[in-house]
Amino acid sequence: MDTNWQEKLKLDTSSVALVESRFARTTQSQTDVAKWMLDEWMPMDLVVAITGLPLETVVLLELEMTFGIGTHDLH
């Protein structure tokens, strides 16, 4: 997701770097939690509701974990 934080929030360059790094860490944490939940056989709708990830992303994670298909292979 490419969001121009500087334009949206009127931030200086160092603040933009901080926001972008936090966004990247948060997204990675959501993905890690989703993978753990899927590994524990939790329903996909619950994974979507708790992590806030789109259903498409959760389905792609499940496919990747089940069949070893990388998300880049499906696009």
C-alpha cells in the first residue's frame, strides 16, 4: 500500500520516515499474527476480523502456507 503520508498529514521528512517504518512493522505484525491464527486452524473470517487484513490477503497467506505458493506467484 503506497500512502503519501507527508501529503496527507503535512509531515516533515523525518516524521514521514517514522510513520512509514511503523506502518511496515505493524503490517508485518498483522501478517505474523494471521499466519499463527491460520496455523491454529482458526476460521478465516475471525482472522480477518482480529488482524484487520483484507480477506484476499488472508486467503493468499493460507495458500502460501498450505501449498508453498508465494503471493507473487498468484498475481
